[in-house]
Amino acid sequence: MVEPTVHDNAPDEQERAQEPREGKSQMLTRRAVLGMAGCGIAGLIAGGVLARWGVVEETIASGRMEISSTPTKMIVTDRGRCSGCQRCEMMCTLKNDGRVSSLTARVRVWESFNYGASPDTGDGQFGSCEYTIKSCKQCAEPRCAAYCPVHAIYSDEETGARVIDQDRCIGCGGCHLACPWNMPVVDPLTGTSTKCISCGRCAEQCPNGAITFIDWKDIAEEVLAKGLVSTVNA
């Protein structure tokens, strides 16, 4: 079985803190769903649970798809569906910054264009005329947070996403340098750093469905439909 490229930001203690208390509306977290299935994300893929969203072993093995995970969402990016239109960048920054800016977009396409010598040579990074969607991996042990000298990066209690406290950030750029993918970026207009907050605006506005935010509740429904329920937890 092919092991998927998965970036999990789901430490058990973080998810336990997000599990519903009495009197609160029911919310299924990653931890609860994987416990229900009795397997990891690779097991969900092998069991066909994620096929509804096009996530199967073949697409993962080919490098076409990448999966990131927060306690409340699974985020799937599909390079095969991306047309390079940059609408995700535009809508991300319109919502979060009030202006269009590829530089500060939390999801990025433009910087990954790599056609090779020409569109028909096939010697680009991913062949020719194909694009790569870069987004925050929402790491379990984020280097951006570890290297922030003022501890401005923290986990949002509601979404589990790593976010930046704009009042605390000093705009030093340490998070950008520490991140293996250089995802946080200092906004030259505000002098503070920006990064993905898992708001989902990019997915909502992608015309080709290249970015998908999946609720763990919906994945739980597929686990039940496929009969992939752990007897230990049943």
C-alpha cells in the first residue's frame, strides 16, 4: 500500500481540547474519526473512504495530490486540476488583507510555474504546463512557531490552524526562513507576517476544485458507509 504524503497537525492533546463538552454542539475531530476507523489516513485511502473526493492510492502515488490535516479539516490539493488561474491567491488576499496580492497570499501558485525550456519540451519540474499548489502544511511541530522570537504563532482553539498574533508579531521574517516551504510571508504594508488560517476561501473560489476542505464529520459518514469501523471502538 502506498503511504500518502500527509502533513498532520493533530497532536492528541490539542484534539482532546477541541472535543465537544456537554451542552456544546457535536463536532467530530480527526482523532475521533481515526479512532472510529481503527486506522490512520493511509488506511482510509486503502479502504476507499476518501474516494468520494478523488483521493485514491494512484493519485497519491503519482504525486498529483497532497493531503494536509488539522483537527477539524482534511485539506486536499490536486495539482491535476489546477489551471494556474491564481483565483485562489486573489480570493485569499481579498478576504484576509482587503486587497489582491500574490506576495502575501496564503496559498500560492505563481511561484511554482515551471514550464521548462518551452511548453512542449516536457523538461519542467512537473513536465510542461502543469502547476503546483503551495499551501501551509499546518505542521504538528511547526518550525515557524518554534523559531518565532516573540511566540506570536499559536494554534487557534476553534480550527486547530497555526495562526499569527498580529499584535505580537514584530515582522522579523524568522518564520519565513524557518519554514521548509517558506509559507509565512512578511507583508510589506503592515510590517507583520501572514500565513494560512484554514479559512477555506481558496477552496470555495477555485473554479476547478483543485483545493478541497473536508470536514471530519463527512469523512466519518464515509467510514460508516464503507463499514470500516473498528470493532474495538464499536
